[in-house]
Amino acid sequence: MRTLINAMADTRPFPWNVVLVVGAGNGAQLPLLRRLEASRLLLVEPNPEQRELLARVVDPDRGEEVLDLAVTARDVPEVKLHLYSNPAFSSFEGATQLLEVLPNLEDAGEVSVPCKALHALVAEFGVDGTQHNLLVLDAPGQIELLADAPGVRAFSHIVVKAGSQPLYKGDPGREGLQASLAESGFELVGADPEAIYPFAVDAYRRNEARVELTRLRSELAAAQNRAKLVSGLKTELAAARASVSEEQARIAELERQAQALEEEKGRLVQELGQQSTQGEGAARQAEAQQKQLEHLKQRLNHLDEQLLNARDAMALAVRMQALRENDLEDLRKRYAELHGAHQSQRALLTKLSRRLVAANEYFQQLAGSGMLALEDAVVVESAPAPEKPRKRTATSRKPAAGKPAAKKPARKR
């Protein structure tokens, strides 16, 4: 980088308005940068320790100023800075191939630092893109700020120290960087032959024709996009018109339906008036029915009570009937027994009656034959002195002692 800066200072083709140095370090390159004799020298160093050393050697009277921030292509308030044992290799993303190329390089941790996008920084300091401004990027790990095309176009020349191959995560490499700057309107105009591998130091110049071409390409792309947009809008417009026609037909149909609904509404209002009158009568009828319902409920409750009482009485009657049936069955059984005994007694009585009749006849025969003999004997004894005949009466004889009295023969019925 020293060779390119000295060449710019020696040839001095035009005075520099603003020189922005990203990765100014501790100020060791400050004498070389002062040879450019810029109106303003803005020095950016995100590493806090290096920035403290840099602030000690700047001369504000020469238009030199140290910026306490990092510059990126992102609009974020702060960014993480990866630190290494060599502060010049500090980066926004972790090192990859760089650690293989420089095996003695050690990771020194991370630190959060305030940052600002390049286009915002250019606007803040009023960098005029029509003047000769130089951007010096001496920080291989902070290449991403060159992706900020609006900010980059504020500079007429750029000197970049980058890896000849991707050294960090997301690093585009030298060829990718050249393609990116070419899209921003810059062309490669020189390279530092003394650059140490794996780094390359290149100088770029803004080509107004290329910038214009890039601008025209951008405008063409924008116009094509607008044409596509217009075509899409035309299609949408045609669809919208068709939709409007459909909506108009639908609106007309809805108006017809609305008119029909209005007519229906009028009819319903009329019916509602009639129903309102009927409703009053219905309300009175409902009230009467409600009273009748209450009466029926009371009657139903009374009937429920009567039903419960009837059920209880029926249950009692059923139990009494069961008892009566049991008693009747018992009486039937007793009657059957008594009837059987009566039949037996009657049969016995019949037999006894027959025997008594036979005995009566027998005793009568005996009594008849005894009376004849007695009469004969009485006649014989009373013959000498006839006596007045006595009336024959039935006499009872006292039975002899120890003998039972003779049974009186039963009269034949």
C-alpha cells in the first residue's frame, strides 16, 4: 500500500478533498497519508487500543479527525469486532484461511463497537461525490463496507488491501471484490507489486462512463421492472374491469333484491300490525290459559295426593283381601273338616236309629207278651173277690240295688 500512496502523492494529479482511511491502526501510516495533503483526513479505527494510540498523534489543525466507530454496509447501531494478536487483521467475521496461512496468529476475543453505514457516514460529513475523494481500506477483515454502493460512489478513487483468496468468513476474495466494484462503476488501475502474500493491494478509479452505464443499467432494470409492473397492472386492470362489470351486475341484482325486500318488509310490517293485534288477544288468551294451567296444576297436585292416598288404601285393601282370602281358605278347610265329621256323625246316627227302632220293636214285643201273662195271673187271684178294675198306668220301678234301670223303649216315629 505504501507504494501506491507514494505514487499518488508524487504525481499529485489533483488535490484531494476528503481522504477516508478505514483501519488507520495506531498512526504509523499517518506521515505517509499526510503526503496526500487532503483537505480533510478522516481516520477510522474500531480497535479501542489502537484508536487510543492513534488519537495521540493526529493533528486537528491539519484537518485530521479520529472517528470512534466502525464503518460497515449495515444500518446497525453496533457490531462485534473479532480481535487477533495482530490488530491489523481485526474483522467483522471470524478468520478462516487466514489462520492456516498465518498459523502464529492468535484469537484475542471479541468486542462490541459502535458502527455506522458508509452511506450514512458520507452524508454526515458532506462528502461531495463530484470532487476528488479517496477511500483507503487498510483492513482486510472489513471488506464488507464496499458492498455499500451509494457510499462507495461518493469517492473517486479507492485503495484496498484484501486477501488474494478468501481469508475470512463471507470474504469475496480479490476477484469477487473486483466484480463488486465494477458493478459500482470502478475499474482497476493499479496494483502494489510489494504486497506480501496472502494479501493484494489494488487501486481503483471511478469510471464515469461505467458509472453512467451502471446507472443506465439500473434504470433499464428499473424500467423493465416497471414495464413488468405496468403489464401486471394492465392485467390487473382488465381483471378489475371485468370484476367491476360483475360487481355492477351484482349490484343491480342486489338492488332488485333490495326492492323486493322492501316490498316484503312492507308486507311483513302490515302482517306484524295484524299479528300485533292478534298478539294482544293471544296474550290475553295465553294469560287465561296460564291461569287455567295453574288451576290444572293445583288440581293435578290434589289428584296426585288423592292417588297417593288411593294407592295407600289400595295397598291396605290388598293386604286385607289377602288376609280375608287366607281366613276364607282356613274356613273352607275347617268347613270341609266339620262337614266330613257331620257326615260321619249322620251315618252313625242313621245306624243308631235303625238299631233303636229294632230294639224298640223288640221291647214292645217283650212288653206285650209280659202284660198278657200278668193279666192272666191277676184274674186268677182275684176271682173270689172281684175288685173294681184299676186303670192301668205306667209305673216306674225302682231298680234293684246294683242293677241299672231298664231303658224306656223309644217311641217309633
